[in-house]
Amino acid sequence: MPMESSSPSNFLHFMTQFPLEVKQDVSLKTLNTFGLPVKAAQYVRFSQIEQIPLLIEMVSFDQQPFLILGGGSNLLFLDDYPGLVIKNDLKGISIERQNQSHVYLKAMAGENWEKFVEYCVEHGWGGLENLTLIPGNVGTGPMQNIGAYGVELKDTFHSLEALDIASGQIKTFYGEDCRFGYRESYFKKEGKGKFIILSVVFKLTRKDHDLKTSYGPVQKELQELKTSQVGIKDVMTAINRIRRSKLPDPQVLGNAGSFFKNPVLPQQQFQQLAERYPDIPGYQTQSTMVKTSAAWLIDQLGWKGYRQGDAGVHKKQALVLVNYGNAKGSEIMDLAYNIQKSVFENYGINLEPEVNIVGKTNYLD
């Protein structure tokens, strides 16, 4: 739906009822999960839909660089940000509609993803339980098409509303509009920087559904839980245990989760690698494509636990790069490049970053 045009009286109303404050030279250290000590030249936070007309009126989107910030969980800042950082802090969860089998649940973009998944499971709504403990906010989920343990966000996605920055209109996007791929979407490619995601609607089950528990570690954890009849809460608990056992808490050790995507290879290329490395993992994704494990590739080359200064590879998960306290973004970037180069030289595979790189670099393009 289009936003109403702002007359002087309307503009004054928004300024007084829903004020926005643009701050200068603001630290982003607590707003990125790597914990990097970077700053934004300008910073503004909005938490209500009613503030959008004022945001559009105040910000010259076409005249300055800007960055939409959600949970800060999938970003690597290489340096201070020279433009305006806009913090999307919209909150709220509501039922759009429901029937006997499904509930259409709307979550605002600023809702914490982990807490949102817990909320769904507590209410008996299934579909997101495998995506528990993924850091970030609801609004960034569709951008990445987040996924884990055989489930992707697109599997339960119904629609989203996003602000078209150029027109000032709020538009609705359905599944095909978002062009979801493996850790990809329209908003990460062609639509990057053109929209601000405001809310997301998920189609969740109200009755029993096919649980995704085929991964070996998940089955092992479920067996240890000794549950007679496995439900969505058991799956969430099992995956929570797995993730906590091998992934660092960003509040304790700075990181952005998986730094690289798992490579998806033509079947012939994978078969050639399997002849040389019989233990290489492979998961058929299409008739002609096989997904392998980036963590396995990195681990086999001895990178797990590697540390250079305060930039390192986590000792329990080779796919996670960490900040031990005082690393710079450029130092983590250098480490990522060296890992990428090592994997390419040994396996002929070019690892692609899952993390969004903010700043100029010749690496990982």
C-alpha cells in the first residue's frame, strides 16, 4: 500500500508524535556480532511504522551511502561506515489468519529470530523448529534465505512487506517474487539497497507435520532425549544442543556464524573429488548437483583452531571465524582470503562468503 504524501501539517505531526533522531559518529561495536569497534558517520533508529514518512522525508537516499541494520549477525565491517546506518527495530507478532491446519503468523522485522522460533514452538506451530538458535532478526532471514538441518526459510515463507525506498510505497512480496536460492534472495542481489523489509508472514502448521530429522547428529540427540513420540519441541531442543556444543555465543566470542557457504558442485566434479578424498561429505541437491561441506574442506587443511593475532578459526567449527577481542575487520578478511585461497589450491573449489562484507575489498568477489 502506498504511504500518504507528507504535507507540512502531516510532517509536523510525525515530527512531534513519532520523532526520529539522527546521531553523529556512533559506535556500532554492540550492534555487530563480530564485536568490531567500528563507527557510523550517522545513525538513526526507527521502531514504528508511523515513523517511515519522516524517515523518507529526512534521509536523502540517493545522495549518501546508507546501510539497513537488523541484528548485525551476518556482517563484516572492514572499516568505519562513511554514511548513514538505519537500525530497523520494528517489533510485534500477530496472527494474520488461521484454519484447522495452518496459522499465518506475521512478525515484524526487528523481532529476534531465536525468540521468534521459541514463540512458535511454545504455541505448537511447526515449521521453524530446525532453524532455532540462528542469530539475527526476522527481517534479515528472507535476505539470506537462512537454513539449517534440512530446512530453509523459504519452506514456510508466505509473504513479506517492504518499503520501496525510491517510491516510498510499501510493497508485498510473495515466494516467487523473492527469488530464493541457497543463502540468496532478490534482496541480496538485484534488490539490494532498494528495499527495507518491514514484516514477514510465515505459514506454519497447527497439526503434526513431517519433521526434518534425517541428519545424523539430530537423530543421535533425539535418541538421547528418549522421547516416545518426537514433536517440534524435541527437534528444537536437539538442534539447540548441537548448535550450543560447537558454535560460539557471539556475546562471549565475536563471530557471525558460518562465514562461507557450503559449495554446490556439478556431480562429475564431486565424483572426481570423492575418488581422491573418499571421506568427503556429499548431499544430492539436484540430479546433477551435489552439496559438500565447507567446514570439512577447511578442517582437512588444518585451519580449525588457527589463530593470527585476535582473528581466528573457531576450535570446534571450522566454518566459523572469530574475533578474540581486538581484531579488525580487515584482519578477519585477510584470514578469510587465506582460507579461500587454500581451499581453491587444494580442491579447485572457490568458497563463497555467506557473510555480507561491508567496505571495499578485492577479496571474495
